[in-house]
Amino acid sequence: MIRRFLKLYFPLFKHLILLNVLMSVLAARLFLQEGFNVYGVYIIASSIKIVGYALSLAVERMFYAKRGYFFKNVGLSYSRIFAYILLLDLGYYIIILLICWIVKSFI
């Protein structure tokens, strides 16, 4: 799956992945600055991630006409690819938050 992701998905979705990574790092930076015990940070970080996902959806819907035919010919579902990318983003966001929590706890 990772080899297929790097070979097929990453060149076409690198801007989307970069946007999601940027939003994740921005949200994690809030946790490092304010701490994990402030509930307002959770609201702001969740809002940042939701805005990031909405921007991702908007950008991909704009370029769907160019890419949709390619993925139909290959036999891949465009919505499934997009779901994998968003799940991957959620996974590394949780990993980033865990690392930030460990760093914040010991510093």
C-alpha cells in the first residue's frame, strides 16, 4: 500500500498532502505554545483541521475534471483515494500531537 501510495498518489496529490501537513503543524504549534490543559486550544486546533479539510475538498473538486477520468481508467475510486489521504493525515496528526505532548511534559 505504501509503495502504491508513493508511486501513484503522491505525485498527483502532493499539494493536498502539503496543505494538510501545514495545517497539522500549525495546530500542533498551538499545543506547544499554550499547553494541553487549555480547552480553547482544542477548539482552535479542531477548527484549523476542519478548515484544512474543507480547503482540501474545495481544491480537489476544482481539479476533479482533470484527474477523475485518469482514476476511472486505472480502476481506482477517487473518493477512496481521498479518504485514504485524509485518514493518513489524521494518523500523522495524532502522532505529531503525541510527540508534542511528550516534549511538553518533559520540558
